[in-house]
Amino acid sequence: MKASAAPTEHPADLDGLTTAAARVSGAVEQVIEGKPDVVRLALTVLLAEGHLLIEDVPGVGKTMLAKALARSIDCSVRRIQFTPDLLPSDVTGVSVYNQELREFDFKPGAVFANIVVGDEINRASPKTQSALLECMEERQVTVDTVTYELEPPFMVIATQNPIEMEGTYPLPEAQRDRFMARVSMGYPSQLAELAMLDSHSSTSPLDDLEPVTDAREVSKLIDAVRQVYVAESLRRYTVEVVTATRTSRELRLGASPRASLHLVRAARAAAALDGRDFVLPDDIQALAVSVLAHRLLPSPEAQISRHPPEEVVRSILAAVPVPMGGARGR
């Protein structure tokens, strides 16, 4: 349900944002057939300064989506293949003693990039997964008591297989909570899969994908998203939705305050992608499942009744009253 909003002209920076976002979406959709909603969510997370978790069965294009988004932006990109023998120092870096200078030199790990693609993140041990905790939350790496800043923009796009698959480890709760949103690719439609057979069978479409923007422009777009207005009533609505997950009998772990922050940031980015400089209740409702569900742990009763967290979030959205005030009221 949409709150009333006074007509407003699009600011010049939001016009530029929608134009740049359309270019990136068009580039990624050349590779990912028939998944515009998934591509939009990935863009939303990028502009909201978040991290994206792509979860699904093997072979549906998780890594292809991550690589396509990374390649469409002219910035530094590093890929980490998570395996059981991967060490935390492979991710963050290590200090190596230089005998000539008689001092330690820091050798940066794979996380020192604008976009880090973590492939099959849940195939590494929890110890190695946890090497990303500081990077994702504080945009920095601490090795041997020395802290190194990560250059903005910084985004982790991780893929994982469902936990029931062989050779996987569950992501720690603290790790999951640092991902702004989780998306499931799903199987393509028959038409999209047929088009994929035509375009992917001989060559990879990634080979022809050229960057359509760069890190500097992305940083400017992120600054524009920060200016999107969120009314007091919508901030309260967000907190009420998140609080309801903590009191639900169907959940043994509700969403954290970080989840509230992530939901508001994502709503700002979604509004900006639509060319608005204010957030509507629709923005929050549309993103709530993607932002909240992966942080929640169902109760034993909910597991027995096969009531997943996604359904619990939808039930909460149906129960919490939607604010009716003006979205642009200041």
C-alpha cells in the first residue's frame, strides 16, 4: 500500500543514477537470461553499500551473476574459490619477513578489491569464513595489529549451495547477518533456457561483456542514494517489522538492529532506482523477505510444520499496520 507523496521533480543526480543503473542492468541481463528481479536486487544491494548472498542449487547461474555484475563495472575485482583447505590469510593477507630490509612486508589478500566474488563460500571452514567479518562490516582488515582500509566502493558477492548439499558448512550467524540480502536464482523459464542454449553453447557471453561504468561513478551513485529521504513513520514501521521477528513464536532467533539499518538502506536504493528521492512503504515491503529471512532461525515447531522464515516475514508484513502519512513529510 503506497503512502501519499507530493509530486516532485527528479534531482539531476537521481536522473544520472537511473541512467547508469539501466546501463548496468542491460549489461548483466545480456548474460543472465530472464531474471530482471534478481539483477535489480543485486544493483540495489550495490548502491546501498551492502553485500549479497546468492543461494541456490548448482548450475543455475550464481557465479555467472556475480561475475557479470563485477565485469560490468570498471573496477578492481578478485575472485576467491572457497575450499576446505582455504586459509584465513589467503583472504585477508599475510605479513612476510623481508630479510634484506629486516622488516615485515604486508602481502594483501584477495579481499583487497572493490568487488570480491566469493564462490561457494560455505565450502570453507567456519574459521576461514569468519575472516570476512571485519572486512564486510568495517571495510578494513587487521593483520598483526596493523589495520588496512579497503577502498570504496567495496562489495562482497558470495554464492553458496543449500546446506543439505554434500561438503558444505553452515554460515555462522554473524556472517549471515553481514549480508544485506539473500537472493535465490531459481530455474529459468523454458524460453530463457532455450535462449541460453543459443547464446552460451559456443562462447561465454562474459567474454563480450564490456564495463558500462566505473568505481568513481558508482561511489557518486552511492552518495546520491544516501540523500534519499525516509520519513519518521517509515523508520518506525521498519523497526516494528523487525521487532515482530524477535517476538514471533515461529522463530528462535529474530532479526538484529543491523537488519533494520540494512532494510532502510536497501529501501533508499530501491527508491532511487525508481527515480524517487523518498521511500514508500512498498519499498520496505518489497525488500523485507530478501533482507530479513536469511538472518532468522525457525523454531523446532516451525521446522516440523515446514513454515520457513520467508513465510513468517510475509505473515508479519500482513499483520503490522502500514503507515498512511505523507512519504515526503519532513
